[in-house]
Amino acid sequence: MTSMNEIITSRRTIYKFTEKSVPKDVVNQALEAASNAPCHKHTHPWKFYSIGEKSKNMLIPEITRLAKIKAEKRGTEDVQKALDRAVKKIISAPVLFAVTSKLSPNDPFREKEDYAATVCALHNMVLSFWSNGVGSLWSTGAITRGEETYHILGIDTKKEEIIGFVRAGYPESTPTVRKPSYQEILIDLE
């Protein structure tokens, strides 16, 4: 059995997934892990919107519009290739969630704490997936900020903020990435 520490230290962001579907019980286990994240004052400010095929297809025009703006801004020569790549990222993900955090416009400190708690929930989900051999990627691109995205997914912009999309599936490959050792990040105060 893999230890929790091994799961945490071996987890990597996965960019490409196989077509193999992720079993519902693995997804539910990841959601259960997310729902058990720590949060201040037990606010449980997170929601996970499971995005199915119909909703993915409804997002294509917005993905295309935003990718075109980005490609033109960068001066990308092959705009169509950039558009196809942007659409494929969302469409090809076997599992896709929009993750939101509750807004508290009258209490910026509460909103900051709730955002931190939502990130903990998202990370619990990612680690649960990884413990079952499922890779994931947390993305915060323009699609997560567009008004049309909120409209398509039925998310109230006055009550919730999309903090990202989580794409998940079985990895095509796992990148090798050097992470800093704890000695590099530790500041030992005496």
C-alpha cells in the first residue's frame, strides 16, 4: 500500500490523458476527499460542478472565442491549430469539474479564508485521484473567468467564483519535474 507521503511527493500535473474512462466510484471517492477538507468556521465554501458532454459542447464557442483572442494577442501563426488545441483540452478530459468558492463581498477576510479552504478541497480531490492512478490538472485559464462560462454552467457570479477547472483521467505519461527539497524552502528561526 502506498503511503500518503508517497502519494503527495509523487503527484505530478498530467497534461494528456488516455481515453479510458474513470470509474464512478473513483470520482466519488475524490469528491468525498474534497468534502473533508479543512475550512475555517466550517463554511464548506466549495462546489464541484461535474461537466458532462452536453455542457462541454456548449462551452466550445466560448473556448474558441477566448483561444482566438489569446492566439492573436501572441501573434500565433497557426490560429486554427491553437483553437483546436484549446478545445481538445476540455473535450478530451475524461473527467471535468468547475470548482467554485463562495464569495463574501462584505467580508474580504472570510472570502480569502474560504478561497484557501476551497484550494484545500481541490487538492484533496487531486490527491485522491492520484492515489487511484488517475492524473489531473488544475487550470485557471480565461475560460474560468468568462461570463459566458458562468452562464452555461448555471453559476451565480454574485455568490460564487470559479477558481479553476480540474481535468482528470488516466495519464498518457507522467512528467519528471524537480521539486525543491524542504531544505530549500525552510527558514529556520531561532
